[in-house]
Amino acid sequence: MLTRMEQLTVALTGVFLGTLAVAVSVGSPVVWLAWGVTMVLLAGSALVYANRSDPPLDD
């Protein structure tokens, strides 16, 4: 069974590959720019979520 973070990683990979295929097929510079900005924001948001959802380690 996958953990929540592993599920998020699989989902992000699917979204990345699916939208990449669309951007490649369209081939417009505007689409590539929008795709790049969106993927940076999406990946950054996922990293922030993952970082804040883990409990702090106790020493």
C-alpha cells in the first residue's frame, strides 16, 4: 500500500507526463511557457505540502 506522499508523487508524475504530451503536441511557445510555470508552481506547492505535513523529528 502506498503512503499519502507516494500517492502524491504518482499523481504528480501522471499530471506532469499528461500535460507534457499536450504541450509537445501543440508546440506553441506560449503553451510551453505556461506549462513550465504551472509545473514549477505545482511541484513547489507539493514540496511545501509534503514538508509541512510530516511531523517534526524528536531527538
